[in-house]
Amino acid sequence: MRIMHMTRRPKLPPVWHKKIELKVPLCCEYCEENVRGELTILEGVKEIMFDTSTQKVVVIGHLDVQLEPSMVLNAVKKVKNRAELWKPSKNS
């Protein structure tokens, strides 16, 4: 008789969000509030993070909602028309 040992993989937490990164010219809190106002209207947006030093805005959304990068970008462009999708650096 042959005995087989099964090893279990550790369960990973379910992925419940997607991350969309944008480059947005932010100069002050007023700019952040305008961008935040446009993004909070979108269905599925869970969290918004700003980094004024790198001009980066990160939007975390629920996976079960069709939150596309183009939708997020178009919303931000209503108040910051020079916004664009974040391009990863060549080193990463």
C-alpha cells in the first residue's frame, strides 16, 4: 500500500481590489480636494491616496465593479486636464 502525503498551500487572502495609478499635477490641498471630489463620485472607488512629491494619485477600487483606468483618468481630467496614467519606471 502506498501512502501519499498531501501538503496544503497556505491560503492567500482573496484579492478584492484593483489599483489604478495616475500622474496628476498637484500643487496644493485645493487641487487634491478637486480630484478627490471627482473620484469619489465613481462607483467602486474604495480609497484614494495622494503623493504630491511625485505627483502620483493611487485609486483603489473593488474588483466586482467595472472601474476601468480610462474612466478614472477621464474623471480626473475634468479638473486636471494634464493628468495621465502612471508609467512605471524602466528600472522596475
